[in-house]
Amino acid sequence: MDRIPILRMGRFLLVTIQIDLYDRLATNLESDLVQMVNKTGARGVLIDISALSIVDSFMGRILGNIGSMSKIMDAETVVVGMQPAVAITLIELGLELKGVHTALNVEKGMELLQEKIGADDLDDPDEDSAE
Amino acid sequence: MDRIPILRMGRFLLVTIQIDLYDRLATNLESDLVQMVNKTGARGVLIDISALSIVDSFMGRILGNIGSMSKIMDAETVVVGMQPAVAITLIELGLELKGVHTALNVEKGMELLQEKIGADDLDDPDEDSAE
């Protein structure tokens, strides 16, 4: 397999990472995602990593890249489904997953994206977004 | 990897099959799915096979099994994202994917499930469900 499928769900894209990313798979995923964001006008990218028991620095960097690329294309990235052990390891390794949001599961990730997009749609940066 | 992650999305469950199923992976998927349907009260199961370029008779049987098991648990199964070449091969092999519905992509699969559940919710089998 050299491509990870990207599913479109309304205004969001969903990617489920089930195997460790190696070089080409990661590069393909990055380019497929930005193209898909461009083609569909998606406003959010959800990346489910619940199947991963290890997130190393390479994977952390790829997730960060995806977050930054999507941001440029005006889409927010949320990483969901992280296993507790992975969270522990990430912090112990000093990896911070910069540029991406996180949520407990896909549903909460979608809620988070809805909020962020909803806040964007108000189009009034001065307004307090607490609600 | 010996488990395929199952994502909960509202009343539906979503499974993305990205690698060929071997014995244990398939058995685990079946048992995980029925348990998840039981635990969450899900009314529909979406199985995305857009990453598969081959669906053989084993895979066909597993999909059929999942469809039948879910049906007993009062959930409909929709297989989505089938590649055109896979559809051709399935028919040439004489495999029919009995017991599961199919849809072009996840969004259309969700619409199909919504319709089926909506029709169920009317709870009046005599009423014409054309709308």
C-alpha cells in the first residue's frame, strides 16, 4: 500500500492512519491531503491515530507538516484518538505536536472543528468567542 | 497490526479497510464490530474499501458476515468507495456481496443509512416510504 485513503465528510476530511508511515507513504499523504483540501474546499482535517501504539519524532513531524500545510490552505487539523501511552511517550520525548489541535475521538474532533469554523464564520475578530 | 480501528460517528460506525484482511484480523474486526454495535447502539456500519485494489472471495465473505451480524444487531451495513476495477472483478468472479448495501462514497453511504433509519423510525410498514 502506498496511499492512505482520505474520506470526505461534509466540510471535513478524515484520515485514519493504521500503519507506521514510511517516507513515501508520508509524502504521498501530505500531497494528497493538500490537493484534496484544494479540490473540495474542506475547512478541517481529522487525523485518527487510534491504531498507532507508537508515535515517534518522524510521525510527529509529519503531523506537524500536515497541520501547517492545511493551515495555509485555510483548514484546521485535529489529531484524534491518541492512546494514553502515546500521549505519555510524546511528552517524555519532548514532542509537542505543534500546529495541530487534538481531541479525544472523532466526534469530539468534529465538534472542535465546527466551533472553530463557526467562530471563523462570525468574521468578527473583536468579538469574544466565549459561549 | 491486528486490529482495525472502528470510529464512532453519531449513530454510525466507520471502518476504513486499508490492508488485506488475513484470518485473525478479519475475526477481530467481526467481533470488535458487533461488540461496538452492542455498546454504542449504532444503527449503521460504513465500511470504506477505497484503498483496496483487490477484493477476493475471502474478503467478500467477511463483508457478508459483517452485514449479517450487524443486521441481527439491528444495524445496516454499507460498503463504500469501491474502485471500479474491484466492481468488475467481483461480478466476473460471481461474487455478489450479499447482505450489504453499497454506495459510491462515505457521504452517499451516510445518506443511504439516514434514509433506511428514517424509514425504520416511521415504524409503519404499511406506509409507502416514497418521499
